[in-house]
Amino acid sequence: MKKTYTINLSGKIFHIDEDALEKLQEYINTLKTYYTREEDGNEIMDDIENRIGELFTENLKGQFREVITLEDVDQVIATMGTPDDIIDEDEQPRKSAPKQAKKLYRNPDNKVLGGVAGGLAAYWGISPLLIRIGFVLLSFYYGIFIIVYIILWIAVPKAKTTKQKLEMKGENINVSNIERSIKDEYQEIKNGKGAAFMNRVGEGLYEVFTIIGKVLAIIIGVAFFVGGIFMLFAFLSALFLPNLYPWKSGFMELAYAFTPLNFTLGKIAISFLIGIPIIMIIYMAITLLFSFKSNNKVIALSALSCWMLGLVMLIFVGISEGRSWSIDGTRYGESLELSQQDTLVLLVNERYKIPENLYIDHNVFQLASNNMIAPDIRIYSAEGSTPTLRVQFYTQEEKPVYDNMDFNWNYKNDTLRFDNYIKLAGQWRAQRVTLTLYLPENKKVLLPSQTSQYLRNLRDFDRGVRSRLNKDKILLIMQDGKLQPLM
């Protein structure tokens, strides 16, 4: 068993063997006796003891022990240098140790504003004047390097301790270098009153830029937070309350096109794909406003998992719905010649009742639990003298089911009767029914009041004629290739 002691090195507590303590005390006392003759000896000794404490901490780390041994003290002395190496340094130089890796700091001993140029010069081993001239010249290019300088000023730490200053220059942290660094710093303080003033100016500017940065962070955070909340509300209301928005008709068409399951899955998928990024914007705004960092990876992983799930669901819905659509579509129908009588009567069969103030401005709508489509009514000039009717059905179903469209029409006694709307028995797949009349010159068309009022509400009917329709009976005539009202 060995006797152990507790010692304090620069505010750090260590447990040490008796023989290791004796050698450490002898080493420190020898250095202290030597440096007490120097003007800045106390500061040198403080940095030496601080470095010894750091080396002890590094030696004990990961070794599952708490007591400093004689081997640890020998290793520290080998790193720092023996008293003979230090005291007789001029007569017998020490064997050079491996070069210390450089670290980037701001240099407080060679600065005009923040010490960025001095730190970069020490890191690259060049003159600070070259760095400063480069910054000045490049700042004329839209002032970009002014912003770069400010960012480096804020982001790069300042070399405050002797250890950090030696790391900045890539010098080994031993007794000799600590002594030289402190003496150089002390001499600069004695001879550089103007530099101290510039240091104070630089620190003041640093504080100003820091405050400006915090104010900008608050402004950006508030903008992101308010914008994110607005976007989230607008998105959710557009997705679940579409009747409040101008695109409600297109949304309704999608609702009729999708199966109920796919429509629900699609809304959930879009909620994840768009809603989660918006929530992340709000989260970023909160971190800017309140300056906190969350290390909870569960939240981030959960958000990413939900977003990926939404993407998979949307792909599934797209494939599922896409398989029931045909790109080219299918057309079928018939054509027939009409009689040569002077006047053709168009009579709409009001099979489905709709409110008078309902203007059908979309392809498909719901009425009395049925999906409805208005037929296209078109009237053109005929190339010959025979009036013709063409009734054409169209669908983009991948496997057309011809009775999916319930639409009745007939022609008898110079009267063409047709249903006011088409009832869809299945899902909407861009189904359409077109009634096309080809009329020769001077052929008349009579629109009873109910037909006139009906055609006035059809958005695809001839606009020039539609604007002149009313609730009364209207007589039209084909003249000069155009359909014109007679009364």
C-alpha cells in the first residue's frame, strides 16, 4: 500500500502517490526558485501549473484510476522539459519535440478590430498585413468580405490563455514556450498603450455587432414564427375546409375522382409532406427567439419517419388511382341526319332539379347524393344542306364501363330532347357527353324558356349567344356561318 495525498493545481483537485508528490514538488519548487527572479514569474508559474493539471487530466482519462503515479509525473516532466533543459537553455538546447497542431483563434495581441486577420495569419504562418490588405481589397466586391469578417469575428473564439495562444501558433505547450509567450505578451503591454486603446475599440465594436446580430435573430425569428403559423393555418384550412377557397371546384372534382379510402390517405399524406416542414420552420423560429437547443433525437426521427410515411402513402395513392385512368381515353356514340324542316326545337328534360342561383362552373358536382356532369351543347354551321346531330360519349377509364354515364336523349318530330345533367354511376374519370348540331344556312333553332334558361347557365355554351339568352322563348338562326338570335 502507498500513502496518497490530495493536491490543488490551478483549481483542480488530484490524488497523488507519496513518491510522485515528492518529485512533483521538487520540479515545481526548482522552477519557482528560477522564475521568482523574473518580473512576470508568478504569471509564468500559474500557466505552468495549469498545463501540468491539464496533462494529468489527459493521462487519467479512460484509464479507470484516480491516483497520479510516479510514471505520470515523469511523463509530464518529459513533455514540459526538465529544469536543466530550461535553466541551461542557452548553453544546451533541448531536443525538438513533435510539432503541435495549429488551431484557429482570434489573436488579441495582434489586432485592429477583432483579431481575425491576426488569427488567420498565425494559422497560415504569413504576415497579418497581407490578410488585412486582402480583406480591404475584397470588401470592394459588393462588401461581401465585410460580412465574412463579421461572421468570423463572432464564430471564431479569442485566444485568451497562454495555452490557446501557443495552439494558435502551433507551438508545443511546454515550460520554455510558456515562459517566452508570457514575456512577449508582457513586453507588448508595456510598450503598446495605443494597442490597448485599439483593443478596447475592437471589443466595443464586437459587442455592437453581437447586439445587432441578436436583434436580427429576433426579427427573423418573429417573421418565421408568424409566417409559419399563418402557413400552417392556411394549409390545414385549404385541405380540410376547401369551400373557403377559390379552388373549391377543383378540390371537389378530386374528391369525386378518388375512392374514399385513397382520398383520406391522400389528405393524410399531404398533411405530413407539407405540414411537417412548416412545423420545422416554426420550431426554427422558436430556437432563434429563445436561444435553446434540443438534443432530443426522438422528435427529429419521428418527424422524419412521418414525412417518409407521407411520401410512401402518396406514391401508393398515385399508383392505385393512376391504374384506373387511361391517358388516351375512349370515345363512342352515334350520328344521325335531321329532317329538312325549317325549325328545330331543343327541349331540355329537367330530370334533375337544381337551385336557380347555382351556376355550374366546374366539371362535376354533387346533387342529391349523385355526382353530376353537365353535357356540352355545341351548334356549328354545316358544310352541306343536311342538318346533322352527333352524340358522343367520352371517358378516361382504363377499362370503360359504358353504362357508368346515365344520360337520355331522343329526336322525334323535329324536337331534340335531352337530360339536363349526366349522372355518374362510378368514379369521375373525365367523363363527358357532347351534343353537336351541324345546321345549314337559314336553319332555325327554337329554345323554349326552360331551355333558354338552362343554356344560359352552361359555361361551355356559345358565349356570344349565351349573353343574350333570358327566361323567355328564344328563336335562333344560322346565318353567314354564325348562330344569331332572331327574337
